[in-house]
Amino acid sequence: MKTTIHGYPKIGPNRELKKVVEAYWKGQISKDELISKASEINLGRVKKAIDSGVDIIPSNDFSLYDFVLDTATMFNVIPERFKYIEDSLDRYFAMARGTDKAIACEMTKWFDTNYHYIVPELAGDIKLVKNRPLESYRYVKEALGIKTKPVLVGPFTFVHLSKVYERQEGSILMKMVKASESSKFAGYLDLFASLYNQVLKELENEGVEYVQLDEPAFVLDLSDEEVGLALKAYEKVMDGIKNLKVFVNTYYESLSSYDKLVNLPVHGIGLDFVVNNENLENIRKYGFPADKILVAGVVSGRDPWKTNLKETANLIKELSNYIKPENIILSNAAPLFHLPVSLEPEKGHLSQDLINILAFADERLAELKSLKDHFANGVDLPEADIKSIISKYNNEAVRQTVAQIRNAEVGRKTPFEERYKKQMELLKLPLLPTTTIGSFPQTQEVRKYRADYKAGRISQEEYENFIKKQIEYVIKVQEELDLDVLVHGEFERTDMVEFFGEKLEGFAFTKNGWVQSYGTRCVRPPIIYGDVSRPNPMTLKEIVYAQSLTDRPVKGMLTGPVTILNWSFYRKDIPKEEVAYQIAIALREEVLDLEKAGIKIIQIDEPAFREGLPLKKSKQEAYLNWAVKAFKLSHDTVKDETQIHTHMCYSEFNEIIEYIYKMDADVISIEASRSKGEILEAFERFNYDHGIGIGVYDIHSPRIPREEEIEEILRRSLKYIRKDLIWVNPDCGLKTRGWEETIPSLRNMVNVAKRLRKELSQ
């Protein structure tokens, strides 16, 4: 059996890619230096795969920002508003980040992961302008003398995740809609099938042996019509291809319409055997085409727990009952960019217990080699003892509390309208109250003080005094801007999940376990290895101090239980919902302490609420029910007068709006800028009668929003949402922005809110 991989982390062992790209944005290095340094990082990844004994080495799975954006620009999918930029690289980054003249392309979550991709806008002269897979293949071959397997997002997934302009019913206005919901879907899929065929023919003429087309959209619930369109498209994709071996790879769930899609006219099919048993069950039921290769995803690309190699070997043996061993290629189940690069830097940092049960991207390569050596040479496989190690960290008191609420009804008893009236009378806020999502710019100075404190170079007293000064400054700034509800700025927090995990029992943190979230933004997901509890208050000191500096309300800022869960590497030995309830109970203790300390507004952020939604509709209701329950459990014992906010970003709300309503938050803040207010459609069709904070400008872009852009979004909101329920805020936290952008952006936001407030009050 051969081995292959896909999606190895792009960021470099020490986030080298982040540093070099951001240096280019700042003008510190030239374009040639950027390309040269990025190429070194890319070749380092390829060499790692070679040295690890991988048989079929991938190429074209490296990106300066986003692989979906790479695919879009490859086919000239460039919105008209960016075509004034002549330099192709600067235009590429502008599409991702925006400019003074053009709002960035929409960004949203990649399937059910925390990776964000740039949404293609299909329009204009779509054609092949740059065969990226071919260029990558040639580059690696010339540099290292090896043939590789170019990897590319498949045509169905690319079009399915794109958006197109369509005329609104009964209107002359055009709007962006998902291509998968558009009448133009079939036409665009047919167009891209022809373009992909052109790409493949050029690769075949080059002598390429293998190509991988990633089609994770094939695991979604597809209609019979969509399945038919996919089969038809691949007939065109493969037309005239004779010698090139094309693998269609699927992951994150089981292949939908297995009996049909497994017969795609390609040479191999990649299936995920880690996420559940459904792909195996389908093989048992329907078999597997004798003329095809199975790319068997047998080691995880999403969770960091060491593979039970003996169990996996038994799985491979069973697959061999249906498929000739020489027709099986072993691989990772999902892209490895969801994992940190290597466990090596963590030795001596994490406990030996954890080192013994963890595996990151490099360790997955070693696991694949062990499996190959086992089948090729009879090499013994090690025992795996994850459950017995994790059982050391059980907390019976926590488990008993969860057992008591598992089947109990939770939630606030007083209806929203009654609560909200009490809250607004107490808070004395104006119409269209203004606020922010929570964090303010974390400057180089802030990061240095935190690093010095963690390294022991300054005392706790020095560090806390510094944080106090930052809080004093941000309160003063917010008062001068005349914001209505203030925040303390979160200067003491590295990351909205990491901060809480460090203060909770049952969490571990890596030293260098960075994972790409979007572009150059990386996070270090915590590892939940034991039962979760809160030994001490987590946020009181800073928030209570901030409130002491002002007469305006200061929000208590917490990360919600579902987001902490979904943005962590969580344990797999107990149900996921039980971990969520454990976190919720710990947060509830914090919420009550904030309330006792006089904090009148508490924001419990859930940006990852939808992210955890299962891809199969049959599994979604169960998740949504316990996710709603976990959120409500985190605050259901507060007084009516305590106002609970939550924040969600970059989510498709339409299909889950009724569950968002069931969360019963007093105010929910949402993104409405990159999507040009399209996200409001969910609230236009659903009578959402709770408070809504409209995210009126994009904080992921360095551009300063114009007042007319903010006003356009708010006026659209006012058409469908009661004016007394609307709040005004940016679309997300301001941590990654600079003060030079933040202050004028917020000033514009406040100016628009005041102007509309005056108009609405007449």
C-alpha cells in the first residue's frame, strides 16, 4: 500500500508565513522577497513529506492567504471593484482585505471548521488565466527533482461555495446569493467543468501522474438534481483524459449518495474513515468499484489524539476484503492544516501524559508510515492507552452536576419583552445604542508586556498596573467617542478561548501549537483533556475596575460554552454535549459573580455556534438543541434586569434562525458588512423580536468605513427590525486593528447612529 497526504499546514513551524506576508503588507520587504521567502516555506513542507516517507507528495496545497481565493484568481473570478488594481498580487490581497476604494470579499467558515475562506463572486469574463497546479508542479520538480500530486479545490465544491448576482424578485436590484441556491448553478458548473478539463489536459501534457480534486461538498445533503449535475460535470472534466490519474477527495463527513457518486468517472475516490463509520458501512452495503483506487483517510486531520494504530490496521484489513490492497492508498482523513505542525516543541512543556496521547501534523505522517511498514514488512504497531490516561482527570462532582441538568429544562423564566423593558429603563440608553464587540487594538507594547510577564521578566504587580493603564485609556477613548455601552478592551487576553481555558481546570495549552484561522491569523486551540471546572473568578478584576472609571455601563465579556468547545481540541471519550455543559456550568459561576459585582450587561460570545453544526441535516437538530441548552445554562440564573448579549460572526443564519431565537439572548450582534447586509435576510423573513446589534463595518479589513456605507446597512436594518431593538457596533472585535484605523472608524459609526437617532426621534 502507498501513502499520500493533503493539506499539510502552510504557516511554517514558527508561523514564518504570517511574519513574511505581514512584512510585505507593511512595506518592509519587496514582492520578490515575499515570493522567495514563501517558496522556502513551501519547499520545507514538501521536504518534510519526503523525509517522512510519504509516497505520493502533494503540491499546490500552499497559499499566501487562502486556497479558495487562489482558485478564484486562477479563473479570473475578480469582482469589478478590484480591477483598477494592476498588480495581480496586490489585487489578490485587496480582495481578501479590502482597500480604501473597495470593500473586501465576503469571508465565511469552511464547512464545519474554524478555517475562513474568501467567498468567490462569480461574474464577468471567467476563464483560465493561471494554471496554478501546473506552475506548482513545475516549481517543485525543478527545485527538488520529484514528481508531485497537484491538489485543487474541485469544480463542484468551488461553485457550490461561491456566490452569484441575481435580480431580486419583483425588483430591478441585484443581490448576491449562494450559487447552490441560484438558477445559474448548472450553467456555472458546466462552465467550470470545461475550465477544469483544460487544467487537467495541461497537467497531463506535462507528464503529471496524479491529481487530487477536493470535493468536500459531496458530503453535504445533495438533491438528486445536484448529484446528477455533479456526475454530468465530471464527464466533461474527464473528457479526453487518458493517462492522468484523477482522485476526487471527500472529507469531514461520509460521502452522500454513495451508490452514485462513488461511480464518478475518475480513477480514485477519497473517503474519510475517521469521522464516523458511515463510509465503511456503505462499502459493506454497496461494495467499491473494482477499477478505482480508494484513498483511505485513516488518520485524523482534525483532532490531535494519537491514532489507535491496531484498530486502524483492523479497519484497513476489512477494507482489503472489498478492495485489492494494491488499490488502497493510505492518507489523512481531513486536511492537516487543522492541526499544529509538530509535537516536538511541546516536549518538556506539556505533561508527559499528554505527550503520550497527542499527535499533530508531523506525527500523522509518522503514523501513516507505521501503518505502511506494518502491512509491507510486518512491523508491530504500538498499543494506545488514551482512555486510561484521560480517566485520571475525571471530576465526580462536575459529572454529578451535569447529570442533574442533562434532562432538565433551563432558561430564563421571564419573557423577553418584560425583561428588556426593565433593562432599558435601568440602563437609560438612547435609541440605536452604540457599543463594540469587546476587544480593542493589542499593540506591540501590549504583546511585549504580556510576553515579559509570562517569561518572568516583570512582576505580576508591574503587569497588572500596565493593564490598568490600558483600561483607563480605552475607557477615556470610548467616552470621547461618545459610545453608549463600553468595554474594558481585553488587553489581558491573548485569545478569546485561550484566556478562559487557562483559568479552567481540564484544559492544557501548547507552546507552539498554532493553527491557521484565516489569512495570517493563527490561533492556538486549547486541549480539553479532563473534566472542566472553575476554581476561581476569571474576569472580575479587570471588568470591575473598568466600571469604576465611568458612569456608563461596561459590559462583562465572556466566551460562550459552545465556542470554547468548538474552538478547542476536545476530548472524545465522553459525548461532546457533556463537555459543553461542563463549560457552561463553570461560566454560570462567573456570570453570577459579575452580576453581584454590579455589572449590568454581560456578553457571552458564541461566534462558533453555527460552526459546530453537523453537515448532515439528520444530525443537526440534536446538536442545535444541546448547543442552545448549553448557552442558556451559562446564564439562566441571572436577574431580569441583567442584560445578556451574545455575538456571532460569519455565519449563514437562515437555516438555524429559529434556534438562535431559542437562545433567548437579550441582544445578539451579527456581521452585516462584508455580506453587504445580505445576512439580514434571515431576520427579514423571521419575526425576530429580540435585540439585534448590527455589525456595520468589517474589522478584518484595515480600511476605514465611510459613513454612507454604515448608513446604508442601518437603513436596511430599520426596514425589517423594530428601531427600539437595533444596536450599532462593528462586526467583530478590534484586537487585530490599529488605533489609527479604530478611532476614525468608530467615530464614523457613532456619527451615523446619532444622525439616524435624531431622525427617528422626530
